[in-house]
Amino acid sequence: MAKNVNISEYGNHSRVKVNKGDQLQIKLDNTAGAQYKWEVMPIADNVIQLVTAQPEQPQKKSRQRKTEAPEDITFNFQALNPGKTTLRFLYRNATDNEAPPKRDFELEVEVPDPPR
């Protein structure tokens, strides 16, 4: 049975093991309205695949949205095949591709061979 594995920004530079078919959810801090955005680096192998990336909906509806309010973004991945890969995210200036990333997030992912 597939399960969900949740990782937050505190899991930066760590390892996770997920079984084939499992969902891996990575939640990263994002500043709403800021010009910086999390960008997923291309995944070279067929171990894991990005399914969706969406901002968290605030729990309470505020009358006006603060431009610099923190807003998490959640990346959902699906484990496809046994193997190992590294997921890498860069927090970049969306208006200036030449600027160095402000932060990064890296996670080693292992999808073990299914038990026989």
C-alpha cells in the first residue's frame, strides 16, 4: 500500500527511503509576493518524478494579504523505480537568472528494490 512521506526544510541535506509507488511531499518556506521562488533542479534518472508544486493555502482568511508573509510551497513527488537520486532545489530570484541562489535544499532519495 502506498504511503505519504513528508519532509520539511529541516530535512535539508538528509536522506529518505521511500518505496515504489509512495508519495514524497517536500514543504519549503517561501515568502509570498517576494521575487524569490523555489526551483526544482532537473531530475536525471527515472527514480522519482515531480507530480505537483503548489503554495500552501493559509489556514485563516485574512482581509488583506501581506506581500512579505511566509507561505510554504509543497512539492509532491512519486517514487517510480528502484534506485538512488538527489533532489535539489534552489531559492532563486525569479527576475534575475544570473543572481546566485539565496538558499538551497538537497535531499537524497532511495527507492529500494521491492521485497520478493
